[in-house]
Amino acid sequence: MLVSEGHELDNVLVENLGAMLLCFGEIEHDLHYGERVPPETEDEKRARYVAEHRAKEIEEARKEAEANGEKIDESEMKIPVIETKKPVLMLLHLISITDLKFCA
């Protein structure tokens, strides 16, 4: 099935894959929870992009004002503050034995 889907697999692996899955297919595991930072939402990505873009604009305006010998009024230039996300307790999908070290 993997080969028919376009994945390239070694012939030896193809011959033995079924037996390996039958042998190790019913490995039991416990559910573990750990603290992780949740992924960014689209709104958070957009807000971060706007903040970065605004910071670049302010820096360019500051450099341009310095080059012209002018003073810039920085009270009007405010960069939106993006708060860092705090880790939350979530279900972990463990993929290795080393992941167990980082579980709560």
C-alpha cells in the first residue's frame, strides 16, 4: 500500500514490514500530559506580523530622521505589544522514550 501511494521503500523492508507490524503493532502505552506552548492561531500570526512590520517602519523612520538631522517624535510611534504564550497542560503524543523525561 505504501509503495502504491508513491513512497519509495527498500525491497527488504517491504518484505518484512508486515511481520514487524504484526509483532510490534499492539504496543500499549500510557497517556501522558505535559506543559507545552500552544501553537499560534491565525490572528496571533497576523498580530505578530503587524508588530514586526510596524517596528521596521519605525526603525526606517528613525534612520531617515537621523540622516536628515531631524528629531523624531516617538510618542506617536507605538509598537503593539505581543504577549508571549504561557505553557498549558496538554495531552502529549509520545514518539520516543526520551519524551517521558518531559512529562508531568
